[in-house]
Amino acid sequence: MIGIICAMQIEADGILSICENTHQEEKCGMTFTRGTLNGKELVIVVCGVGKVNAAMCATLLINDYSPELVINSGVAGAVSPLVGIGDIVIGKKAVEHDMNTIAIGDKRGEVSLPNGKVTYFECDRAASDLLLSVCEGLENTRVKQGVIASGDIFVADRRKRLRINDAFGALACEMEGAAIGHVCYCCKTPFAVLRAISDDLDENKGVDFVKFCESSAKKTVFVINGFTARY
């Protein structure tokens, strides 16, 4: 089984529309939809925005459905000039950019766990490479693999975005991926992050966010469909 977590309903609807044999279960205010796609069993869920929602969702997903892989799919903002609106970023690793205990000697982004400290949560290499390969079928789309930074703030200011890039070498920032990676790391479950860029370093001038979400959803549906066919 593959688990797919989206923050917003608009990010999940396209995937749900091509699944077969679906049925739903409600858990902690979230709707988990089980179904099949290209002969693979999926469970798709909308977690809501932010790290706590994402972490709670990932924990429920892993404990109740035991997926062999968790994919976080959705949109993100660019923190690097290497990507722009409509491009795709596939995570190599994820970091919580707002985790900050430097006052007691830790590195920025470093998470203290019962058995040690972690800054970057590594994405599953095979899954990430397969996502990259599938993305080659997208027209007029630049695709990059790299660091994705997550935090409980929508970062709109160009200077703050560039500081995230400088601190972590990140290509994109959003609000869920690293929290999901954090849970998957602790639960020893492979994970991947697939993000379409919704706004760039020009602060999304002239672009309608809702319209972009609709167009980006088509790209992520294409990728998820191709991924399940080849997984």
C-alpha cells in the first residue's frame, strides 16, 4: 500500500478522481480514502495545513494502514532562483526550517529525538528517483531534486526565503513535508515529497493562487498515476 498525504482538498481531488474501488474512513476529523490505481492499493488523505496536522495524519496513516511508502504531494513556494512557478521539486531530504534551539548549542533546524539529533530527514532514494523519471513526461516543466524546507509560517518575503535557501540549501518551502518525514523517520517508513511551485522569488506577482493549484493538481495527478504504474 502507498499512502498519499495532501494538505488541501484541491491537491487530492484529481488523484481521487482516477482511483477505483474507493471507500472512506473518518479518523480524528480526517477522511482516509482507500482505493486502487494501476493495480496498486492506495490510501489518500487531506491532513490540513501545518506541521502538527501533517504529523498527526502521518502517524494515523502509518499506525492504521501500514503503508510501504508515504508520499506528500502538493504545492510549495520557491526559495531558490533555480525553480519558478509551474516547476516541480522532488525532495531528496526535508528540514524543519523553523526548528530553532541554537540558544542551547544546537544547529538551526536540528531536531532533538530520544535517541539523538537529526537535521535532515532523508527521502527514499528509489521512490524519489522514480518520481523524477515520471516527471520527464511533463511538458514545459523544469524538474529538480533537492532540499525541501517546512515550517509553520507561509513565507512570502523574498529576503526570508533567500535566508532559508542560504541556511539549508533548499529549493522550496512549504508547511508539511518535513513533519511527515519526521514521523516516517521515527516509524522507519520510507517517504517521498512531490511539490509543484506555486509562487516564486518575485512573490507570485500576477498569478492567481487558486488557478495555479488547479493546474498544478493536473501535474501531480500525472506524476502519481505514472508512479503507481511503474512502482
